[in-house]
Amino acid sequence: MTTADIGLIGLAVMGSNLALNIAEKGYTVAVNNRTPARIDEFVSTAKAQGLDSKIIPKADLAEFVQAVSRPRSIIIMVKAGAPVDDMIEQLLPLLEKGDAIIECGNSLFTDTQRRFDYLKPKGIGYLGAGVSGGEEGARHGPSIMVGGSKEQWHNAEDVLTAIAAKFNGESCCAYLGEGGAGHFVKTIHNGIEYGDMQMIAEVYGVMRDGLGMTPQACADVFKKWNEGPLNSYLIEITGHVLAAIDEPTGKPLVELILDKAGQKGTGVWSVIAGSADGRSRNGNRRRSRGTVDFVAQGRTYCCRRNLWQAGGWQG
């Protein structure tokens, strides 16, 4: 019987894309989902992409576990919180010493530490892996931040480093320490990203409200910034977002989006962690200074290329 190199539970968008990524890199992956119909849908998707030979679908959880070669590495992609604990309890009677559960959701790092401590005496490894890059990243190469048992990390290392994004030939996957280290780094990673997003929003606010620039003019400036030292994913997509037009109304899309923002928890957790460590006020000073530097760099860059006036900047 063919055995899988790794198992994955939870075939929503992120889980499905991770499983396809694993299969595309040449590894065999066993998959399971709470609703069997979703497994069938996933297999059809894998077949359409020529990857079904690397997929072992198992609707029964016990059969799924048995389909993974020992020592087992089983990724769980379920909603953070109680569903993770429930999944662990379902898996425990089926696992053997040396096996590992790899939780790739956005879990609170203290929960990950608790689960690591709970499973360690039982001989079961627990890896909390922060996965960054969204749906596209999961499919084509995310950044992966791993914490937990070092021994079980080595068991899954080849697969995780293979599916991660690459930068200058190096995999964007790293082991960061025991317990909740991986999810802690993912939390702070998200907090930094949200700080960058806030700075971008503030700069756009200055452009729109202070300088009277249109969304298209703002988009042109952001696109030019992305060609220089400010080049980054967030600057790049800001240029595209500000240039987008809502087809039914013909208006800039950004003007039709409600001024509301949701969050999955990591932003709040990063602020709490910073406050608990006595770093929040310093962080605020750095953020304010960063905003000034961000605008200053952009203005200098635009002036050097005669873009400041062209973009509507008169300051």
C-alpha cells in the first residue's frame, strides 16, 4: 500500500492550496476533511492539475492516520481556538510516539505553548507553524515560521522547506525554537505588516485630504515609489488598488469601500505582547518616526525624478 510523506487535515482554501503545493513538489500527501464531499471536490481539483497521483484521500480519520508513513507528520488546518484542541483529542488515540501534529493556523502563541507542553510527555511532537502569504502563498510558496519539537521539525523539514517561498535560492522556512516560538514570530510578523499598512493609509490620507490628490494621482506616485528603495509587496498593491475602477459606477473603487477593517487576532496579540514586554511606547515612537521617514524617502525619490509636481505634490 502506498503511504504518504505527510498528512493534512482541513481542505478549506488554505489547506487545499497547501496540499496541492506539497503534491506539486513531488511529495505524496494524505488528506482528510470533516465533510467527505469536500475531499471529493479537492481530488477533482488535484486531478485537473495533474496532481491526483500524489493525493491519498481518506474520509475515515483512522485510515487517514495509517496512510501516513512513520514517524508521522500531520498538518492540521482548522479554525484557531477550540477546534484545534478538539482535533488534537481526536488524533491522540491514533498516533504513536514520535509522531507530530503541525498546526498551521493563526493560533495564539500561548495556546501553542500549552499544546506543546500537553503533548510532550505523551511522546507526541507539536509544531506551531505560522504560514504567511495568503491563498496564493499557500499554493505557490509561503513564508513558514516553525516552533515546537526540534526532532519532529527535522522529520517534516524536507517537505516544509520545499513548499516554502524562495529568496535568492534560500527557502523562506525556518525553525525558530521550541513551544510557541513559530506562532509568536508570525504574530509579530503580522503586527509589523499592519504597522506598514497603517503608515501607507496615513500617507494616502495626507495625499487625498491634505493635498487634494485623486486616487489615480496617488496610484501613480505609489507605483513610482515601488520602482525605487520603497519597493515592496504592500507598496506595489497599493498602487494597483488606488488605480482600480468600479465598473458599474465608473468611480475609483477605493472611494466605495467602507472605512472599516477586521482582524483575526494577531494584530491585537502583537500589541499585547509588546505592552507586556514594555515595548509599546517605543514602538509608537518608531512608528511615528517611520511614517515621517517613509514620506521623506518618497518625496526625495519623487523630486529626484521630477515626479513630485507631476503627481500633484506641491508641498
